[in-house]
Amino acid sequence: MDTTINSVLELLDHKRLDKDLDYFREKQSTGENIAAFIYDKIAETSELNIIGIKIWENRKSYFEHTKEAR
């Protein structure tokens, strides 16, 4: 599982999302869209049956993407 997550996070690390990733040329790189991108990449590259992810921005704020949100 860690290998899958790390490989997805490497796609985002040190990137200008709107310039370097096709996904974000069509969509703004908002927290919600980043969460959706990570969810989709994990779902397509892993045998894990994930139901959702949360990305914490700070102690009080997070972005969530679930299977139902598709």
C-alpha cells in the first residue's frame, strides 16, 4: 500500500500542477481536485478497494473524495 501511495505522491511532488500534469490542464488544482486525482490514481493502479481519501490542509481543514463523489 505504501508503495502505491508513494508512487502517486511522486507524480505531484515538486510539480507545477497546471503545467506538468495533463489532468490539471483541464481542471484547477484546488484541494478538491487534488484529492480526486489522488483517489483516481490509487484506484486505477492498486488492487485496494478504497472508498475515500482525506487530505488535511491544517488542523481544521481537509479535502475529501469518496467513491460516491464520482
